Amino acid sequence: MCGIVGYIGEKNAQNFLISGLKRLEYRGYDSAGIVTLDEKGKATLLRAKGKIANLEEKLAKAKRDDHIGIGHTRWATHGEPSETNAHPHKAGPIYLVHNGIIENYKELKAELSDFEFQSETDTEVLAALINSFYQDGKYPLANAVVQALKLVKGTYGIAVASEFAPEEIVVARSGSPLVIGVGHDETLVASDASALLGHTKRAIYLNDGEVAVIGKNSIEIKTLNAEPVSAKVEEIETNLAAIQKGGYDHFLLKEIMEQPESLTETLRGRVNAKEGTVHLGGPRLSVEELRKIRHLLIVGCGTAYHAGLLASYYIEQFTPEVTVEVVIASEYRYRSAYIPEDSVALIVSQSGETADTLACLREIKKQGVRTVGIVNAIGSTIAREVDGGTYVHVGPEISVASTKAFTSQVIAMVMFGLTIAQAKGVKGTMLRLYVEEIARLPEAIRSVLETVPKTVKRIAEKHAKYEHAIYLGRDTAYPAAMEGALKLKEVSYVDANAYAFGELKHGPLALIDDRFFEVVLLPKGVLYEKAVSNIEEVLARGGHMVVVTNVTDFDLPVEDVILIDAKVEKFAPLLMNLVSQLLAYYMTVCRGLNVDQPRNLAKSVTVE
């Protein structure tokens, strides 16, 4: 959730740290800070509450030509947002930045009674603990870090610098990502590879339980048990243009509009429309192993959970012998749920670092269940720990609200379901209909994004003053309605909730009044007439309805209709979800809010 950067080399460290932190702003934060050291170990520590611009104001008065330093953007977990609680934290000669949560910090703090704490954070406790082993430089910095981490319970990604060792940075991780950038006469550190772009394309992804000592031309990695690690240098696959706005006012709009291309990348080499087949090599399951699957467990949080729900509706249609169970990771990790034999678990996460989802993955693997990742971030922890996987290849998502990942996650899971069905010998004529629609989806998405934005913007302006919204749908439109409600609430702060149409009479009808407007996702299908009856129930109670439909002769007297005219029917809810994404975007703009960085939220949720 927070962002870490570090630098040691020939260039100006302050400049790199500030630019790196700006690259990580999308992750969500409430304060920021950097510390740099000169060759003699003299430190310049700068911290500020709020945006990085506030930190830059301080930097303008404290410019240094230092060549080593660490920086951080903080998302508060312990202690309110303030300069005192901001990172880096100092304990004697030690400076520390930290992502994660130290669960036993209170016990550790009680044992460090001689240290005068300044903040309310768990991180300062870790800094003081490291310093207690360091003893003002009497022992190697890495040794002090290792001894401290052996006492820690919780998660961490850390970077440590010392006034007594201005030629090295020590980094370590357990449950919170860290990447080491390998440059020419410089080494870089970040919690996200995007901060390294433009400086190097070569990176080492630390694994849990690893500690690295880095110099400008050296990287030494060991485990906490002092076992040497042979690090693999990988190429960063994204590019600088992918993390820039490209002429759009906001990343959220850019990422919505990128979906024809991003879905094309998801499908590349995996769909054969002529033969009506799909091929996924990443899951690493033989035809025989696919045939044996009787239970499919889909694990995710937030948007990933909604993607799993929508995918499950489709997978059930063409794999009648497979039971599909979709669970919320933060709940499932604490349940005593039985996973039956012949199960496979799909682990869904855009970042590949979602803490609750990662915890579920590890518990599921302990039970001997085969795991397949549906992940976007290459080299992420989940991508490395699953037994096999399918990258969705949508490119970086910078806006906190996920959009293009949702679309590709749904289709990646559906393709996995089709792979199971093919192995089980389901009639090719049935599967062909799905495969052909999937192949047409990118162009259908392009058509929708070219035709509906002006209409959606007008409707958003009309509804921008509402504080409450209800999203409604049946069958495959219901999970899409859930995702639409989530998008609206997370960026516009409108109190939006989704209901299955059939549930209206069981409570939600009581909400219909002039304070609410309703968004209805209404695709063609066997439940169309029932959904129309539900719409009439809402109209009879004075509802203010926006209907999104692909039915050209829809004629009920609702306030607004958005027609989806595309040659896709089975996956029409995915097209309707584009409208929900645009509605959330335009309403947020109308309300004058921060589109890409909504309050209290972070892009990559790496703490529980």
C-alpha cells in the first residue's frame, strides 16, 4: 500500500527519490519523506504530511548532492497522518522505511524502554530494535537487521540506511514486495517496478525471508538464516509510456479507454475463433488433470472477487460436472472450510500482492490443492507462488479503481473454464459460441467506448448531486451490478449498493425514494421478462432509473436509457460494465473529487 524507494550510485539521490515517490503516488498515501546521506554519513531528513508537493517545498530549501538515500509514501495503519508519524523513522544512526505491519510491536516496544519514542507507529519500534543490535555501528548493519527481524511477527518490506555505513542500504521482505533495480554504477530499490522505469530495465524480485545488502555496484542476498541466495535478474516488461496519462485528464479514463487493447493482449495466442478453441499453457495442467476437476474455488478481494463471481456464472453454463465456489479472501482465510478432492483454486489479484489473497493461497497449498494464478503484475508474489497461472497482460493500472483488469480477469477465468470443458469433451458447438464471442469482445468494447461516453457524461451531470444509488441486475448482470456499485462508491463516494433483482421484495424496495437513483443492467436472455417486471415494481414506487440495455425495443417510461449496440450477447454484462465505469468517472469529475487517488484507499492492499 505504501511506497518505498532507495538509491545508491553516482547520481543525485534526492532527485531519484522524489521522482520515484511520484511514480508510486497511485498506491495511496497520506505523508511522505526521504533521507539522504553524504559520504561522511551526515543525514538530511525531510518529511511532510499530505502530498509529495509538500515534501518538495521542504526539499527546495534543503538541496544536497548526496548519492545514497531512501524514501517512502505512507498509508496510515498506526497513528494518524502527521509529519511525526511519517517515514523514514530515525533511531540513533539508523533510518528506516517500512511497508507492512509489525504485529508484536507493543511487546517489542515494552522491551525497548530506554528508547524515547517520538511517533505512534510500529515502524519506529522496528528502527529502535535494529539500533539496539547495531550498537552505534559496532556490528555490521545487515547483522543488526537480521537479528531484529528474527524477533518480528507480521509483514514487512524495509530499507535501512545508517550514518555509520553511507556506502550501503540493507533491504528485506516478508509479505510486502521489494524490487532491486540493477543499473550501471547504481543500484535502486522500490516496492513497485514502475518506480525504476527510465533508470533500468533489469530487476531482482526479493522473496520472503531474504535480506540484501546493496552498494552502487554490488548486491549480496542471503536468507534470514545466512544462506546465500543466487538471485535471478529479470527484465521489467512494462515501459515508461504505460505509466503516463497519454493525453487523458486522468489515469482512470485512460485505463477505461484502453480496454480494447488490453483485452486483445489477454487473448493473444490463446483463442482460435476458427476452430472454436482456447489454449492456456500457463496453468500447467495436463488434459488428464483437467478432466479430473470437480470443484473450482475462486479466491479474490473487491473487484477480483466480483470478476470471479461473474466468471462463475459462465463457467457453470458449460462445465456441468464442476461446482464453482467463489469466496472473499479476507473471510475465507479464517474459515475452517473443507476443500474436496479434485479441486483447483484460482487465485485472482491484479497486483499479485494482495495480503488476504496471498494468505489464502498459502493455506490452500498446505492442503495439497493445485493453485492457478490470475494475475496482472509479472514477478509478483502470487505469480511466483502458485503452481501455474495465466497473466492477464493488461499493463499497469495506475488509478486506484481497477477497470481494465476486471474485464480481462473475467475472460481469463472463462477461458480456463473453457479449457476444462474441452478436456472433458463438452460438445464443441456449445463452446464455439463462447469462443467466438470472446474473440469479438475487443471490437465490441471499442464500439461501446466510441458511442456511449457523451450520453453517460450527460447522465452523470444530471445525477451528480445524489448521495445514494442502487445497482440492479439478474443472472450475469448481477455480479456486473456489484462491480458497478463498487466503482461508484470508491471514487465518487456515493453510497452505492447492488442487489439481485429478485431480492427487491425482501427489503431493498423500502429504499426507493427521491434520495436514490437506480442503475439497471438489463441484458437480453431468459430472465429478461422477469427483470422487466422488477423494473415496473421500482417505477411504481417513484424510482429514478437509468437502464443500460442491449434490447433495442425497450420502451418502459424510465428516466434514462443507454443502449449497448454491439454484436455480443453472452458477454453483454461486460459491455454494460463499461457504462458503470464511465458513470463513476464522470460523476467523480462533476463532484470535483480526486479521480485517481480516492480518499482512504490504496491500489495494492499489502496489509490485512
